Amino acid sequence: MAEKAESSKTAAVKPAEELKTQERAKGETSEVPIEEVKKLTIKEEEEEEPTIKLKTSDGIIFEVEASVVKLMETVQAVIDDVGVAPDAAIPLQNLTCSELGRILEFRAKRSRVGSDPQTLRKFDAKFMSMLTPDQMKELLLTANYLNMSDLMDVISRAIADFLKDKTAEFARDFFGIVSDYTPEEEAAYREAHAWAFQNLDKESV
């Protein structure tokens, strides 16, 4: 059963199709739609599993199946070390509802694609194409915070594919990196290695 508290709402995310990434204007963070009372169920088997409550920094509680929480090594370590009472919610102070919702959406949808590497890679590229650069980085940081190593590898590869053939300026803007070359040094480097800068996508973030 979902429950209400003064300072928090209980969120639920049903099968992944109910969690849809909403693109907004560039630079904005899309919100994962969450109704006040739902139950988070990412079903991989017919029978129900025990759920564990996770509370985001903005006060939203997700009930996540235990098999999914086991993939979140950061959370599982807390459970293994101190345990968790049946009605208690584990706080995730560094994650918002939108951030946790998006990583659960990504994992749930990906788990239904199958095991063919080429099909999975196409899904990853399609999912990432629906996100802004900030949302891509947010997804990677969320997976890193939760220590979901498999998803970190997947997201890192998808971002690498996204950055393929992009300019150095594009990559710097994407990661917020300031070049430590002077304009003169960079010009000299580009002249000496002109072949490395051919046929690049001139698009900018």
C-alpha cells in the first residue's frame, strides 16, 4: 500500500511505458510524470517480489522491487550493513524524483529489449537521443551514485557514441571543460595534426 506523509508523497512507477521522458526546451530538466499514489513495479517475473522504499531528496517515495535494488550497490550496502525496517524508506539525499525515475525508466525499458547486443545498442542510442546533453550526464551521474556498474558502462558507451565525430569544442561544452591550451598552442596543434580534425560534425551543444 502507498502512504502519504506531511512532507512526502508516495510515487509509483508502473511498467516502463508510464515513465516517459518529456523533452523540454534545451537546458531544462524534464520531469518524470508521477501521480500521487501509485506503486512502483518493474516486473521481470509473473510473481510479485518484496519491495523496498527509496525516498528522494524532494520527498518522493518509490517502492522498488528487491531484485532491482540489489543492482544499486550503494543502497544494497546500506541494507546489508544496518538493515531496513519494513515500513522505513531509505533516503537518497543526492537524487531527485526525476533523476531516480529516469534511471528506473531506462533500466526497465532496456530489460525488455532482449539480449541481442545490436538491438540493445540501437535502443541505447534511441533513448539517449530523446535526452538533452544535461539529462545524459544526469543519467550517468545517477548510475554512478547508485553504483549500478552495468548501467554505467552502457550509459558511458552511449555517450561515447553520441560524441563520436564531434568537435573538440563540442566535447568541451558537453562536459563543461575549459581548454588549458592557449589559442596559439591549439592552432599549432591543429596544424600539426590536421588529419585528426577532418570530417568532424560541426554541431555545437
